[in-house]
Amino acid sequence: MTELDSTDLAILRLLADDATRSAADIGRAVGIGQPAAWRRIRRLTDQGVISGRRVVLDAAALGFGVTVFLGIKLAAKGRISLDDFERAVTAIPEVQVVQHVLGQFDYRLRITARDISDFERILRRRIMTLPGVGQVEANVMLSEERRPGPLSALD
């Protein structure tokens, strides 16, 4: 594990909240200069603590009003490779997240759709036709709250 001081943690919190902030803005917020902030961000990136920066899109504002978590149990694990299933499922644009998990299901997917009819189309025409799909369970997301990330565990 990388040793992080209080300034590193403050920088990470600021970037986790808004990854578009400039090094100058971050430096001002944590009480260091822009060059020092940039060096710290670069070091955290080089050490793998920061693995990327992302823009979070509002799915509803883009017309995607339904999010569904789909549990998938493969019918026969020996007949299809996990790589083949993963390659096929990640090619579906509405599938936002693919997680290989332990438990009742082999995979958990996060799917965004315009509405329930759109989700049904995705399920019937895309998901159920994937190689090896057996049992499927859908859970429609009613609401989502932002939860603290791993930084809260370091306090």
C-alpha cells in the first residue's frame, strides 16, 4: 500500500468530488502551490492510486430513465469460456458494468435503458441470446445514493 499523507488524501478527495479541477485550484484548496499539487497528482497517478479520471453523465438527462441490475447464471460453464461470455456481453452498449461474482449468479450487469420496454428489448434480443446464458434475475433500481468511497476508510 502506498503511504499517503494528509495533503495526498485532501487532493484525492477533491479529485474524487470533481476530477476536472485544475492543479492550481487543488493547490489553493490544500495550501500548496500549483507545481507541488501537479507533482503530487502525477506521483499518485504513477503509483496507481489514481487510475483515471471520468466524467459522470446523468443517464436520465440523456433519456435513459431505467437502470437494471441483472444477475446471470451461466447454463453450462464447461461449454463456454468465461472470456467468450465477457467479450459478447461487453459489446452490448447498454451494459454499463460487467462484474464476475461469487454467489448465486456468475455475473452481475448494470444496464441502462430508456424505459421498461427498451429494457425488455435488450433482455430478449441481446442478453438472452448470449452464449451460455441460463438463469437470469432482474432488479430495477428505484433510487441511488452516493456512498463514500475507500477514502472514508482512511480517516
